[in-house]
Amino acid sequence: MKASERRQAILEALCERRSDKVENLAFEFQVNRTTIMRDILELSLSHPIYTQSGRHGGGIYVADGYYLGKQYLSEEQRNVIESLIPTVGDDQRKVLLSIVSKFGRPSNKK
């Protein structure tokens, strides 16, 4: 399995499970811990994936609200919508805020 194929499979597994341990992924993909950490670093550059240390709560996580294949607003689209919010009435403001909330890209932090 090529690195790009493995990373895609890791991303799919994480999006389905929402979190996992480095050791579990290393075993599943038959690579060492360092390779998994390198893969996670690479994936975290373009997806809201983060690591958390801790004896029992540590692992790799996917940000709430992020699902593989979901379409998100571009930064430009989000900025345009947010610039319109102060100029509209309350009902329209609620609609615009719900659009940004539903389709805005989640941040990389928990």
C-alpha cells in the first residue's frame, strides 16, 4: 500500500470512528508508530485532525462536525456571507448564521 493510499484509509477510518489510538492504527495498517504519526501530521495539514496526549484520553481525533466528503464554504464565500450578516434583518441573520454554521469548515482544534 502506498503512503497516499494508507493516509486516505486512515482518514476514512478516523472519520468513521471519530478517534483512535496510534498503536491501533499502526497495527491495523502494519506500519510502525512513527509512520502513523507522520501520516497524521500530513493529514492534519488539510483536515481537522488533531492529537491529544494523555494516559487514557490520548489519541487521534477528528473535529466535531467534520465528515469526509462533506462540502464546505470556501474562505471567500464565508467572508461574503459574514459581511452581509450586519446588513440584514433578524430572520435573514438567523438564516445566514445557520448557513455559516452548517457549511463553514471546522477549525483544527477541538
